[in-house]
Amino acid sequence: MARKTAVPPDGAPPDRDSPERFNEDRATYTMKGSQPDLEAGVAAIREVLATLPPRPGVYRMQDARGDVLYVGKARALKNRVANYTQVDRLPLRLQRMVSQTCSMTIITTNSEAEALLLEAQLIKRYRPPYNVLLRDDKSFPFILLRSDHAFPRITKHRGARRAVGNYYGPFASAGSVNTTINALQKLFLLRSCTDSFFSRRDRPCLLYQIKRCSAPCVGRIAEAEYSELVGEAKDFLGGKSGAVQKKIESQMKEAAESLDYERAAMLRDRLRAATFIQGSQAINAEGVGNADIFAMATRNGQVGVQAFFIRGGQNWGHRAFFPTHTEGLSEEEVMESFLAQFYEEVPPPRLILVDRALPEAELLAEAFREGAGGKVEISVPQRGDRRRLIEQAQRNAVEALERRLAESGTKAKLNTELAEFLELAEPPQRIEVYDNSHIQGAQALGAMIVSGPEGFIKGQYRKWNIKTAQTNDDFAMMREVFQRRFSRAADEDPDRDGGTWPDLVLIDGGKGQMSAARDTLEEMGIEDVPLIAIAKGPHHGREGREVFHFPDGREKMLPVNSPLLFYLQRLRDEVHRFAIGAHRDKRSRTITASPLDEIPGIGPARKRAMLLHFGTASKVRAASLEDLQRAPGVSAAVAQTVYDFYHPRG
């Protein structure tokens, strides 16, 4: 047994807000067991149990390879872990987990609330097979009103909230954010351009012409007037939409009475934009303020959770979630685990409405307190407007789950038909699709997408920059991609039990691509991965007559109205979209690259300063040492580095 103190265990992620949050009095215990069977698992757990303190914390159960099987939290670690040694009282699911357990990692925390937060972080990172998992490939979008400029910009934002400004959200989808931003631009005439674009303007852009920006870049509005618009936008997004509308309506009447019809028309358009935003709300959330609403539906062992996001009394969208690994758990346990993982990245509101009483509601509220900036209330409405919102969320949850089950049944049927058509032993659970993208060999890359029983698994998409293949040789590119992909798979998962090996590989191409992939795998000693190439038919796919090439040279086709054909075309189109997008990104970076990027030790600010002073990179190269030293923001040492780079001493 090894014991470490004050240092996080291998792989434990730091807290996103306070890196020292779980550092105080932290301890890690690691123990090793023998082969993964029930008796060995219980013995391994008992070995670490003897040293456990009766304190709150998080435990991780790992198998013989070190992969995490389960992450749990406890108010008293010793008592909680001891339950796993009483195998007769465990359900079959947990007995199976104990039989696979060969090691454990324990982290003590200061409170059970801290343990709950850390548990959610670790579940999101490791995605253990015995935890309830919230499968969500994308972060939620927000509206960001930046405050680090004299004329703040409004924009869509995803990811870490590092930029200075006010964040409004979450929104259910990027589409709802874009629609709202477009309406807000018409309502408040705020700029959405980048600071660099703003600084280069000498005349208004198109957004000013179509009355979606006030053109502060060229002085069409004073800073004080723009600040007033920014204040109105904050009030509107903060829930004071009625007051903002009344103010605009009053200004419009004043303009009309003073015969300033042009201003009155502009204010009328702004008022229409405000009405559009409020009229686009799918549910009536007036009087609720800021709240998230959750309701659950279950059927045939599947779980669906419907979420509504209410901010400032406005509905900012709704989304359905379908947690996995819920077998053997109560609905309340699933909802609690769902909420803990959901708010691991999304800042919680002060009010959370749910459709059922949760045993650990107080613990969840305590854990969410810091992220919400104050006390959080988790309640089950019994009457009034809040109850009607819950009932509407419940109806949506049932409908979303029914659609999900119908789609799953269709996908299962398609997978069965796919196995029959492609002569597979059983329906594939993991399908990988490959394509290459380049322009006459330039900026070439290979791309892979992954599809599973529940749809595309975008977190496992991959792309490879082509390094060794000759220019414009598609077959050599395919060989390189397969060699790199499967050599790594063989190194990382030689026993093929980690879920990273495909049950079917589809290649966007014809006989040549098929031969390249087949020969590459054979050279590597891999002969049991099913390969199929999908190529456009004699009329280049205009009639949907795709041809499917088998490794042994056979060809097959499907009827043009076959649902299976549409499914395979969708897989092919998705890898094509991903490959083209990755290629365009790479090409854009190449186009915008500067020769100054090659100079070691010179950062973006210095490069920008030299380009602004000299005009072009070629003039920087031709400049004398004295001219470089006179450039603003360029020190003597930097000037010497640049000069030596372009004038090496022989």
C-alpha cells in the first residue's frame, strides 16, 4: 500500500474555480489485488478498508488495467466502502463491478458537498461503466456582452468563461443563441465585430446599413449614447424587458410628436425586435425569474430528462437528455447524479425546479452554492405557475423519450439489416468511417468519424495531418492514416477490450482505397476488422446508386429507396463534412500565416508591432538593425534576434 499526501492522485483534475479546493488534508490510498474475480475483489477492498478514515471523500474502483470502473462519494468513506464487502446484499450489477475491482484510489475532502463536486468532475473525465453518465458532446452556448472595450461587443460564447464581461445563458442550442443575438442587434444596435476589425474601419459595414449596428467604429454614435444602449441590453437580458420596452415606446412617441419620423421609425423597429424576442418564447415563464426546470420520464429501461432554462423570466430554450448506465438505480438516484454532472460545467441558477423529491436535495443545494453565488433552492412545485411549468416539462420529457425509443428501434433495425447486407457476424456497435481531404496534395489530412448505437460520437472524431504520403496520392494517404490509427490502437488496446476497436470500417472511396486499407492492415497482422468501401455509382451518385466494395473484390448495391442506403450515405456524408471542415481550417491557418512566425522567441504582440511599423514582412527582413531598434515596442534584444535570424553570421 502506498500513501501520498497533499498531491492529487494521478489523473485527478483540479477544480475549475479553485485549484486548492480539495487540497486541504487530502490523502490517496492505492491497493493492488489479484485476478478480477468476486473473492479477489472483496479481498482487495478489505485491504484498503482497514486504513480508511471515517471522513467524507471520493473513491475510485479500478480494474486490472487501471481503468476506472466506478466513482463514488461518501459522507464517511469507511462506512460506505465497507458496504461493498457484503456481497450478498449487493445487486448483481454491483457484484459484477466488485468482481472486476483490483485497485482503489481514495481522496478525502473537507465536506460531503466537496466530495459531490469532485465526484462529478471525475465521472465526466473517466466516464466509468458503472456510473450514470450524462452523454453530451458539446458545451452550452452563452451570450457574452464584453466589457473590456469602450464600445462593448455582443457575441456567442462557448467554453471557459475567461473573457471579461457579462454572460447570459445557458441557451439550449447555438441556433437559439444566434436568433436571439440577431434580434438583440436590431433592438440595441450593438456591434458584434472583433476588436481588430473594429479598429480598421473607416466607413460603416453592412450591419449598419441593415440597421443592426450603430457603427461606433466610425463615430456614428457617441460613447455615452452607446453605453446607454449597453445598459438597456443588460436590463433586458437581466429580466427587465418590460421596463426597456416602455422606455423605447415612450421615446418613439416623443419622436413622432416632434415630427422626427426617421427616429420614430428606427425606434419602432427596435420595439418590434423586443416583441419578437418575447414572442418566440415557447412557454410562459413570467414571474419565475432565473430558474432551471427538470422533469424525468422512464420507459422500457430508458430514461429521459427534459430541461427548460429560464433567465429573466424568459425561456431560453429546452433540451432533452438521455443518461446511460441507469440500470438498477432508482429514478431519484438517476436525477441526483444527472444534476451533479450537469452543473459541473454550467453555472447553476438560484432556483432549480424538479418533478420529484430528492433525498440529497440539501446536499446538492450546498454543493451548488458557490457556483450560483448564493443560496440555491431545489424544490418540487405543488401548485400555481411553477407547477404548470413542471407539468409542461413532464409532457415534453415523455414525448422526447418516445421519439428516442422510436429512433432507437429504427437504428437497431438498420444495424441488423446492415449486418446482413455486409455479411457481418452481428450488428456493429462501433462504426468508423474514413476519408481524405486536400487540394492537389496541399494541406492534406485524413479524417475519421465514429458512430455508435446512439448516433455520432463526436468526442472520438480524429484527424491526421498527412506526413509521408506523396502529393496527390489518395491511396498512399489512406495507407498512412490506417497505419497510424491501428498501430496506436494495437499499442494502447492490444486485447481489444477497451471499446476502441471498430466492429466495422467504412471507407469513402472505391477499389483503390479499399486495396490500400486492406493491404495496410494485412501487413500489420490485422485481418479480422471488417472493411467496406463506399463509392459513387456510374452516374457519380446522382441517382443514389452507390457501389459497396468488399475486400475480396465483390461489389454490391442497394435499391435507391432503401433506408439502409440512406443511413450509409449519411455516415459517408458526415465524414466528408468533417474532413472538408478540417481541411478548410488548416488551409485558413496557412493563408493567414506570416513569415515572422518562423522567428523563434518572438510573440504575437512583437510581430504585430513590427508589421504595423514596417508595413510588410519583407520590409522587416530588409530592415537594418538600427531600424529594427527604432520600431515601437521592440527592445534591443528582440531587434538583435530578428536581425540575426535574417542575417546569419557565416
